[in-house]
Amino acid sequence: MVSWKPISPFRLCSLLRSQKDPSLAFQLFTNPNPNHDRPFRYSLLSYDLIITKLGRAKMFTQMEQILQQLQRETRFQIPEPLFCHVISFYARARLPARALHAFLSIPSFRCSPSLKSFNSLLHALLTCRQFNAMSQLMSRVHHFGTPDACTYNILISACSSQGHVERAWKLFDEMRQRGVPPNVVTFGILTNLLCKNSLVQEAFKLKEDMERGFRLKTNVFVYTNLIKGVCEIGDFDWAFRVKDEMVRNNLRLDAVVYNTLINALFKAGKKEEGFRVLEEMKNNGCKPDAVTCNVLIVEHCRQNNFVEAYRVLDGKEGVKPDVVGYNVVIGWLCKQGKWSKAVDLFHDMPRRQCAPDVVTYRTLFDALCQWMQFAEAGLILEEMIFKGFVPHALSLNEFVEGLCREGKFELLLTVLNELGRGGLCNEETWKSVVSMVCTRENMSAPFEVFDTLVLA
DNA sequence: ATAGGGTTAG
């Protein structure tokens, strides 16, 4: 037996840093020295590293296990940003209750929550679109401090995403009245809100105000909003002038700016100009990213050029597109009735290292129902429910109705069982099945179906 | 990573 030099707490950190696989990192953390039974003295940094890694990978069971271990480590006072991370991980996974729980547990880690973690929770609720919970939380803000610019920015974003333009301006006024100066982020949110509502002139007026009245420099975020706004009213000359102004102000044109322009040009049918900007992007040393690929894929599909679309999927632009790119191609294939090709691409996604998401499953399931491919649709639905994704209610009803119409009782039984388990039986499901039971001549099979429904 | 910008679907 070779005797290894035991891993030191310091070495564990560097090993955790370089370990790409979160599961292996977790194993390493929980058992750093397999052949030594002396208790390991973990450093605070190693906790931070493993929690962040697990959170990013949405491995929440393991993350909670480490957090509980950390809770018992009375040697440390845990720095607040770690909790802000944890809260935002739960937000990204759309788990608002867990985010709240993480926030409430902060004192048990010998740390007192300040406005920072309060804002993190507020933002988590916004991400999960829990607007009522946001108001309830705001009524307790005084326990944690006085609302700062960040708090207001989150609240204004919430108004923006609900389309409450007037309320957003009220908050903007309120923050100034209370002596909280708006910052460049505030103006990013507000210009976005204005441009989204086609109030481009007003957005430019606000930019002037921001520079003259508030002495703030317009940054790339604000410029991107403005460029998108002027593109949407079809004024591309203006868009290019804004782009030139950015360069004059020594701002680097990044992929987001280029993607905005290329996408808008394609949408306006200016294909050549779009590709010209793509060339300029590359010549300027700005590398296309996944979104660039997706924008190109949309255009190729619109031109019915699936060969080129697949080339981009294969990494023609030097980057691999993400799940959105796959969803676009699958969506267009479906729209053209090439559902079998769409299913092929879907099955090829794991090999291509891209995990299908809700949109992938919904797109496929919707299309298969529409093209009455019930057997294939049933398989997709099963997998979808297994992964916890929820199908569109409309397609689901179409599917159940189709099965009833075609008398496919065997499949119907399986599906109803799955729907029942997934808690997805709605009133329409019942209506379809009940009306079939009542109109069919051969009553034996429907009775079986009815039994399943009652048992579910 | 305390808050803001670009792509699909709905």
C-alpha cells in the first residue's frame, strides 16, 4: 500500500478550483483523505468554493448538506456574500421558497443579514415573478436598513416587467425625494423600459438628463437599450450613429451590441447588411457568442437554409450555440411538417452536449400533437413529465382529445396515469374523456379509462 | 453575483 501525503486544507482549495465536475468536487470535499481518519480542518474558502460550485450546478441537496456542515463550524463567522450567492442560485432555479429559507437561516450561521441579502432576496422574488411576496417583503425592509439605490432598482425592474410604467416613474421620483441618488443602473432599467414601450425620443431625453443633470456617463448597457429602440422603429441610420458615438466615447462594442444590430437587420429583411455587421464584429476582434449563433440560425431557418443552420449548430462560427439554437431549428422543422427530422435532432442533443429544456419539449410536443403523431407525442410527454417540465395545457387537451377521437385507449390509459402522477389532469382532460365515454358505442374500453381517472 | 443590455417559445 502506497502511503500518500495527506491533502492539506490549502491543497483542497486548489483541487476544488481546478475540478470542473461538481460531483467529483463534492466527493473530494466530503472525503479529502480516504485513508486518514483524523478530522479534516476545512478552510472557509473551501466551503465557499464547493457551495458555489454545487449551486451553479443546481445540486441543491449536496449544497444543503455542506451548508449544514458549515452551520456547525463555530470557528467561522460566515461572510454575507455567500448567502447572497445561495439566494441567487435558488432564484435561478426558480425556487423562491428555498431562497426565502436561505435568507431566514442566515442568523443561524452567526451572521446578521443586512440590506445586501435583503436585496438579494427581493431580486430572487422578482426573478420568480412573486410580486405579491415582494410587497410583503418590502413592508419589513426597515428591519434591515433604509432602501438604497439597489432596492429601488429592483422595484423599478419589477414595475417594468409588469408593464407598470407610471408606477416606475413614481418610484424614480420617490428615490430622489428620499435622497437616494439614482445611478447608471437605474438609468439602464429606465431606458430599457422606455424603449420597450417605443418611447425612443423620451429615452434619449432621459440619457441627456442622466449625463447633464446627474453627471453620469452613459455606459454600454444604456447604449444597447437605445440601439435596440431605434432599430425597432426601423431607423438603422440612427442606430449606426449611436454606435459611432459609443466608439467616440471609448466604449468597446461588445457581442451584445453587435447581436442587437445583426438581429434587428435580419428581422427587417436586411440580410446583406446583417452579414456585413457580422464581418465587422469579427474584424473588430469581437468573437461571436452563442447568441450570435442563435441569431444566425433564425435567419438561416427563415431562408429555409437548414444546411447552413446545422453548420452553425455544428460550431461553424467557432462557438457552439446553446439550447435556444436547437429550439429554433426544431421549431422550424416542426412548422414545416418535418417532425421526424425534429425528433432526430432532439435525440441527438445529448451527444451534442446540450440538454433540452422546457421550450424544447413543448415545441416538440405541440408539433407532434398538431401533426397527430400521437405515439411519438406520448413518448415525449412521458419524458417531459419525468423531468418535471409542464406541457402547454392547450396541447395537452388536444392530445387527450385526439386519443379519444382515434380510440387509442391503451395509450390514453398510460397517459392519464402519468398525468395523474404529475398532477396535470385539468378540467378539459376530464371533459374530453367523459364526453368520449358518453358517446362511444363500445363501452367496455371507456369504462376502463374512467376507472383510471377516478383512481387518479 | 446586491441591481441594468442581446437570441427561441408563449
